Amino acid sequence: MTLEKDTLIHNRYRIVDILGQGGMGSVYRAIDENLGVSVALKENLFTTDEYARQFRLEAVILANLRHPNLPRVSDHFVMGDQGQYLVMDFIEGEDLRYRMERLGMLSEEEAIHIGASICDALAYLHTRKPPILHRDIKPGNVKITPDGHIFLVDFGLAKVYQSASQATTTGARAMTPGYSPPEQYGTARTDPRTDIYSLGATLYAALTGVIPEDGLARAMDNAQLTPLRKRNSKVSRRMAATIEKAMAVDPSDRFQTAEDFKKALLASKAKTQQIPGTYTITPPPPEVAAPKEINDTVVDANEIPAKAKSKPKGPIPAAASLQEEQPFISPLKRQKERERKQRMATIRFLVFVLFLLLLSIPFLAPGILPADVRAMIPFIMPTNTSTATATPTPPLPTPTEEATDTPEPTSTSTARPTATFTPTNTLVPLLTTEAGTGTPEASVDPVAPVIGGGAGQIAFASSRTGIPQIFLADLNGENAFQVTNLPTGACQPAFSPDGQRIVFISPCRSNDEVYFNTSLYIINADGTGLTALDAAPGGSFDPTWSPDGKWIAFTSMRTGQMEIFTINMDDLSTVTQITKGEQRVESRMPAWSPDGSKIVYVVRRLGVYQIWIMNADGTEAQQIIRSGVAYNDYAPAWSPKGDIILFNQSCATRYCNPYLMSTSATDRTNEQGSRAQLNVALIKNVDYSPDGFYIAYEGVGEAGNFDIFFMTVSGGDRVRLTTDSAQDFHPVWRPSPPTP
């Protein structure tokens, strides 16, 4: 629980405000009432033996540090079951990230002074006995005081580095994309050269205003580091070469010590080495307040909140659990080895299929063999030489609406207009299309059953087969299974609450904003049992299943504009309109609350999208986010606990990448969303995992195409699920099957 302002803790420290939040707790600014000075108070809310031991060890490590570029730890205490607290110097001023936002690209001289100061701090840490690694150097963890002094702060991921044969004694592996070297993503050993890479990436960003290409992507040969001078030609060649060497993919190609890195930085401008702690830069102006760093901390996999030691369902990324006992091996080599094995498996499969085809010729196509040869082979039916008239396969019928006259509601009536239609319950595994008609037609293709299920799978749409289809993949990105095979395409999947069925729309030619002339379909998660659900003029899309499985809410244009309807899943015959906006006031993108009592949705009004909420029957509609006419708010997603609503926000009058925003699902006092500080270039169409610990989303891969990613709700442990060159979009997490 977050401590309130003016709370007195430990009978000594009075809370002033919150500085940042992470997975294990918060960091506060407080006043030490005994000494009358400001301090930073870091909390650990997890009181299990392992977390407590790790936090105490961190306190002991930091309490023994004395360096002019590092904050000091002055106290450590435990408050019963509430948590543990670490008290350290509060560093006034601004962080480097905020300075970059305020000034743009830094001068080369300032970058050298910052780099030299942090190198002094790292040289001190790396030469302790045993050495200490910081492992989270980035602009947000470099502070500049009002007198221009430079500090390295936030040791949340620090660890003691002992030897090649010993494991971590404190801290946990995590990464900040762009600033972390490739060995920090996997199971390779980290060492002092890990910090050197991160400092080089920090200086690269300070001099260019751009976060460098991700270290893992570079190691996989999916990206190359853009030369620093290509982004800022004013930087000297020696300075650029120094920073690029610090950021080498292979640790052996980097500077081997912080002192070597510092000497190279000073030599690039022929600067004289100074005593540690004496490097300064232009101080921030007095009116500049230090920005809050809420949600900007990197959260490692071990910081995922756990109740009664429960774990998120589904596989956890390997970085969260494996020991660091292996030397660094380029992921590109591993990738090539996997591709070689996949090629060999494909060749073996094709040879086996060819062998089966050769064996089946006498049975499936006996006419190919001469009559005398057929006579020598037993069990072959004689060839029928009569001419048979082919009977065409009947097309899959589509639902037809039967309009019912509904009296106009009076001012005292709460009745909603309804429509009924005759559903088509024809069950077919897949669809094909008759040439030239575009009409779905039944065909039988063998489909492999889905193995596993539950929270460890994500469904998504992908154009990897030429036109979007629904796929289902495990969290390791392997075993991607094609669920649909509709010639007109399929997208916008949504699972039933038991995870056994998927509702989706078709036709779907691409990842569009609005889908015209589309219909709803239901299919089993193993690709069987396709059922046409709803078809109406204009199109139906944005489907979502109610938590009790009795209703599907969706957007339809059957009234001439986008409105939200529900369909009863008990009889598949009752379609109810639950929104009825004025002309040019449209409603779409419904999302049910976890208890099924409310629906959050999007209203298009005054030319922009807005976030609204209403009861499940359409009553008591109200706007909950007011962003003005400059922004579009859309794609809401309700957290499994029902306390948070996530949504996207983008610019309405110009292009900008969409932001991820959040708001309370219950508190209506603040109608402004909070922007999530996630270090990702683009994030769209977010969906929570069933346990609420992770979110899946559309992101941009190295080639600029859409891919599916997932990460913790705090932005840590980011995993790229799909790597295909095609467009992958509309991710949705598969619910866990109910417990029998």
C-alpha cells in the first residue's frame, strides 16, 4: 500500500511525496525529523524470507559505499509485516533523462564530464571486494544536482560479482531495452563490462537524443547500431569511436575496465584527468523541478507480486529463473542452429509425406496404373468407367435477419430496440470460397489439435499466409497453430471465458480501423466447429465475450453508424442494441468489466474518440476520460481485478505513435488518464493476461512491421512473441480453463 503524504514512519521519517514505483515497492522523499534533512526512503513490500534476505544484503552493501558520485545509505529498518525500508541521501536536482528532454542533445563536453564521473563511480564499485555491478545505468539513474555535481543512483538491480563459478548473491536480472547489453537478456554471465555498455548507451542517447538500437537485436543481427555521427555530426570522430567501442556486442571488444573507458573519453577532447567527484556540468536552472519517475523503473521477473507464493499461470520467461553460469554466446549462433534443425525437420517431414503418397497411389488413384498391374495388387477396387455428375458443395448459409417492429420508447421507458435473426449452426472445420463468388463453402482439411492452453497461449491475427488468419501460439513463440483458413481472411479474435472457443470477424484483408461488410463467426480453439453467428448490412466487428459467457458484445453498422449490440449465446437469436447515439455520435470497442456489470467503450464525438462507461444494459452512460479535441482515446482493456482500465491515446490532428494510458475503473474524480512510462516505440491493442501480471500488445519489430509482444504490467521482461516478416496484430490472451 502506497504511503500517504505526511505519514510518520519509524517515528522519525515524514513522507513528503512519492518519487517512483516498481514491482517491489515505492521510493519516497521524506524528512528526517531528527536531523531536519531530506532523505530518500526505499521500501520493499515483500516480506518473504528470500526478499527480506536480498533487501538486507543490499542495505549492507550500500551502507559501506563512500564515493563522491554515489548516494550514502544511513538507515535500514523493518516495520512488522508492512515491509522493509532503506534510508539514503536524497539527491536534489534533475536526472539526465529530464535534462535531455529540456535541452535536447547535450554538448560533447558535458557528455565527457558525465561519463568521467560515472566511470569514477563504476571503477569504485567494480574494485570493491567483492565487486559490485550496478546493471541499470540509464539517463533516469544519472542525477545532476543544483551545483552541477553528478550522481549515479538507484541500486535496485545491483549485485555482487564474485567469480566465474559463483552465482548472484543479490539483485536480479532485468533489462532496459536500448541500454542493456545482449548478455543481460539471457543466461550469459554479467560482469563489469555490462555496466560499461550501459554507460556507453546512455552517453549515445545524451549526444543524439535517440535511444540506441537494442543490444539483443544487434546480437541477433536483426539491427545494426546507427553510427553516432550520422545522428549528430558535431560529435568528434574520436568521441564517437570511444562510445561505439563501449557498446560492442561482444564484451571482449569493449573497454575492459571503467578506468580505461574514462581515459578514452578524456583523450577524445584532450582533457586532463581530475580527482573523482570534481567533474561538474552546467547546473539546472533553479525553477526546474526534478521530474517524477513513476513507472519508469525497470522491474525484474523476481519482482512480480505474488500472493501466498503463487506464480503467474503459463511459462515465465527464462530470464526470470535461470542461473547465470554460462559464458556469453551470440544469440545469432543459437538462432542459426535452430533454423538448421527446423530445415532438417521439414526435409524429413516432406520425405515422409512423399513416401506415403507413393504408397497411396494404388488405392487413391488406381487409374494411373495399367490394368495388368492393378490386377496384380490386392484390395484395389475396379475402376468405374461410368461418367458421374459432380454435385457442387452447397455454400455455407449466412444468417438472415428478420426485422421486428419495436415501438419507440417513451421518456419513461428503458426498453431498447431489438432485432431477431435465424442463426446458422452449420459446423465446419474450415472455409474455402467458390471462384468468383466470395461465398464461404465447407471443406474438410485435417487440423492438428491444440496442445496445452490456458494462460500460456496468445491468439492473434497474422497475414503470414497471404491474408490475415487467426493463429494461436505458446509464450515461447513456438508451435504457432493456424486456427482459421478463410479465403476472405479473419481477425479480431476474442476468447470465450473457458478458453475453448473464439469469436472473430470475416472478411478481413488487413489491420484496419473500421471493418465494413464483416460478419461474426465462432470457432473452436482447435480449428473445428465453425459457426456463422451474425451478419447484417454495414458490418459487425469489435466482438468481446461477457465474463459469464452468456453474451457477446460487438460493434455493428446496421443502423447506418457504429453502435454497440449484444447477442444472447443461449439461443443465438436475440440481438439487442444497447447504445443509440445521436447522428454522428458513434459507439464502438466494448470491453466488459470482470463482474460483467459494466462495459467500457469508445464514443466518436466531435471528430475524436473518447472513453465512456455504462451499465451492461446500456444505462447510465458517462464519459470518464476528457482529453479534449487534440487526442483520440480508444481500445480500452479492463484489468482482471477490475481496478484499472488501460487504453491507447494518439494525436488527433497530427501523426504520433500511440501512448498507453491508464485510469482508475472506480474513481471518477480524475478524468485525465496517466501515461505509462514504458520504453517501447509503439504499443497498441493491449490485452491483460488472465492473472493480471502481464500484458500482450502490438509492437513494431526491427523491420518496421507489426509483431506481438508481451511484458509485465510495469514494463519489465519484454518478450517478442512473433518474428515473422508479415503483419501480426490483434493479440488476445487465452483464459485459463475452469477448474473441475
